[in-house]
Amino acid sequence: MKNLVWIASYPKSGNTWLRSIICAALTGRVILNELAPLTPGFNALSISAPNKKIPNTLANHAKNWEKAQKIASVRTKDNAQLFKTHNAAIPINGCDFPSTVFTSRAIYIIRDPRDVAVSYARHYQKDINDTVHAMLDEYNTTH
């Protein structure tokens, strides 16, 4: 069932801003604490194994991507399910994300990387040069 819709972006690129607009359109108001129920962040481990103590590693998330997307798709049946993600659309350890089997569409937010660097540095309280270095590191992840 192709009913998952991804709101995807590099961190600090406007994902929350877009989710706020969607929240306003659907509910007539914007309350940041109400964004998650409408457009939750995709967390493969919390969807596929909510009561298990699986280490929070990228490899474990990747192993559970397909299962979590299937569960999310079945839960919403014929309705679209919006998910926020900062995941790259690349295979990790042979596991693809997102699954073309369950994905209906994707909204990809693009922001000038210079603006992202400033926002990223402020958010994580880091030096701008360290931030740019981290952004250029292909193994960089955020938590």
C-alpha cells in the first residue's frame, strides 16, 4: 500500500517550518507540541520494536526500515501518513530507505547550505568552522 509521504530535509533546513504550515492548514492553529501527532519523525525502532531494548544505532534502524514502513502503512490503511525525516535516500548495509513499496510521494526541502550552517551551528552551539566541517563529513549524523 503506497500511502507514506515523506517530508525530507537536511537538519535545520525548514522541516519544522513546513510541518507548522501543514498543522495550521489541517487544524487552524500552530502549536509546536502538536506537530508530532500529525507529522511524526520516522523512528524505525520505535515503530517496529516499541517494547524492545535495541541499541539506537544507524545499523539497527536500517535493519528495521522496511518492517517499520510496512507497519506504518498498514496502520493508516487508505489514508496518507506524513513522516518527517532527515535520513538520506540511500542504502545503508543493503537496506533501502525509503521503501518504494510503501511510499506515495516525498516533499524534499532545500535550503541554501550557508544558511543551514549558521542555523546548525547555533542549534548545536558549535563554532561555524567546526559545523561546516561536520556538514561535509559523509559519516556525520545528528541525534
